[in-house]
Amino acid sequence: MFLTVLLLSAVLLSLSLLGLGIRMLVVRNGKFPVTSVGGNAHLKAKGITCPKHDELRAHKKRKGGDFCSTCGYQV
């Protein structure tokens, strides 16, 4: 039973990665989708920012400003 589930999950994972790879090759300027909040243009347009930015802004007076470690945004 365990071997069946392991084999099935490996096949599904391989198919997913293969699909992403083929899409990157076929689509013009194909690249992996941006999933982080800090680098996503659609979320920025809606005014949604990285939660870490909010935390850094809250501590800005104490620290004097800092860079976000995940996206490099200076607060």
C-alpha cells in the first residue's frame, strides 16, 4: 500500500514538473509564476504588501529602517 502511494505521488509530481517545463518552453517569455507576495505585480496593484514589510514599518522608528530579507524592499 505504501509503495503504491509513493509511486503514484512520484508520478503526479513528475507530470506536474514536466508540464511546467513544457509551458516555459512553449510560451513566449515563459517563466515560473511569481508566488511571493513581495514580487507579485497583481497583488501590488491591489495594495497588498509583504507581511514582513508591515512588521518592518512598525519597528522602523526603533531600528532606523531596514531591508526585507525576502524581497529586498527597503522600508
